[in-house]
Amino acid sequence: MLCEVKCNSVIRLLSYNYQKKGIALEKRTARLTILIDPIKKEILEEVCAQHDLTPSQVIRSLIREYINQHGTPEQKARVPAFKKGPKASRNK
């Protein structure tokens, strides 16, 4: 129960922060399964924990950056975080 309350609070806080910055949160999620070397996975989890992030957060950030760098304007326009322009990145 405590974890559920904390998780809901974190989600609301993230949602508020993203809306404040003009970044839309994804309304749906889709699963992406990848194969990764176990040692790299372990190191990724350690580094993420040091920065208080989850591996999923880091992967989503990398995907957004890749789309921003290599996607067409039409593709970028379909991603909620890019609709407000280039300042919608987390570098604020």
C-alpha cells in the first residue's frame, strides 16, 4: 500500500513537472523487448540507480534523442515531447 501511494505521488509529480515544461506525457505505453549483455544490463542498472533514474527512463530518453536527431519533421511532430519545439528536452 505504501509503495502504491508513493508511486502514485511520483507519477503525479512527474506529470505536473512535464506539463509545467510543456511536455506531454505519453498516454499509452507499448512494450519493447531488447536483448542486452547481462554485464551491460547490470552496469546500466547501477548507473541509473546512482542518478535516481530507472533504466526505462534512460531508454525512453535515448529514444527521444534519437528521433530528434534522425527523424523527419513529420515524425518528430507525432512525438508529444517534440510538439512544443526543441526546448522540450530535459536539458533545462
